[in-house]
Amino acid sequence: MQQHCKKCYICEMNFKANWDGLGILTSLACAIHCALLPLILTSLPLFGVNILHNAAFEWGMIAIAAAVGFYALYHGYITHHGNTKPIMMFAVGLLFLISKQFFHSIENWLLLPAVTLIISAHYYNYTLCRKSKCRSPHHSH
């Protein structure tokens, strides 16, 4: 019989989700939006579409990345490995991501470390979770 994580409601539901993978995907989507979209789709405002430098869209992407990220990292910390390093890496990355909203002249310089730290935090969390002794259905051990 498979043993489940302590305090893990999702494990009890037998729902398999790779929250770190979702966090990485969210961070990459944000990076693509911030870095590549202005270069490729500069004609969007001509058609009345304005997702470039749209404050609501930008803050929405940051909120989704933060929510998914903090859930994944908190879950890994509490139920799997107990290591705070992924959470700290993510928090610093998120600070860079938020800072780019206020310092537009250097936003690309803030975006690179933000995305690097956030993705690294998810990857590190995922590897720590895989190494743990937990028999969670989230990870194949």
C-alpha cells in the first residue's frame, strides 16, 4: 500500500500535479511576454490590442507566478524536504520581478535574474522533493 505525505490534502484526493513544473511554465510565459512580445508583436496597438506594458496584465502574470510558486515551494517545504533555500531563491526572484514594474528603464536587466531565480527555485524544490523519503503521488521515487 502506498504511503502518502503528512498534511497533504491533495495526496488524499489522489490528484497528481507537478506544481514546480507549472511554476516553471508560468515563469517562462511571463519571461516570453516581457522579453519577446515587444520585439515580435510591436504592431498590436495598431489593431487595438494592448497587452504590451498593460499594467493589469503584468500584475496578473506576477500574481499567478507568485501564487503557483509559493504553493509549490510551501508544499515541498512542509511535506517533503524542510529546506528553505528554494523559498528564499523564489522570494528574491519575485522581488526582481516586482521591481521591474517600477524601474522600466532597466526592466530587462531585472527580468533575467528574476526568471533565472524563480525557475531555479522550482527546479531545486523538485529535486529535493524527489530525493525525500515521501511516497507522494506527486513525484515518482
